Amino acid sequence: MGPTATRCEWRTIDGHARLALVLNYGVGLEDIELVAGGAVEELTPMTVAGLPATRVDHVDSPTCRIGVGVAPTQLFSAEASELSADAPPLCPLAEALAEEVVSALRG
């Protein structure tokens, strides 16, 4: 999360599962590794609703993070994480959140 970031989280009652939306201003998609935090294992380019995006895989992390470039110096990250051993696939949840955000931005 960058210095000009705003974060909103939704957590389950037990705190084991979470969806998060992080808005970053002043940094673009090419800076996703800098604002992602932690040890990044792999960056996978993709698109979300026609916008450039990157999936960030962290070393030993129960989180799937997808950064979406909204403008040259604006990006948001959609994140899904779950601490349980029987967690569902998390990246489809993060991608669905990212698609909803883009849809809302477009109005």
C-alpha cells in the first residue's frame, strides 16, 4: 500500500476471510510491485473489463491481489484472502471485485 492509498475491507465475523479494495494515487500500474508489499513471487499481466491489470502473487501468502491501472498515475487493487485450509480459489473473487469496481467507475 502506497503513502497516498485508501483501503476498505470487508471481513467475515471470525476474521478468516477478507475482501479489500485499495486505491492508490500518484502511482501507476508499473509501480504495483512497490505498493504491493511483501515478497512478490510473480507478476502476471492481464486485463480487467478492458483495463490493464496485473495479478500479484506473494511468497507464502493466502491473498490474491489484482492491481488495475485506471490512469497513468492511479491504480486500485482488489484483494481476496482466506486463512482456512479449505479456502476456495481466491483469484476469481479478487477479479470479480475488480470488475465490479470498474463497472461502478464507468457508471
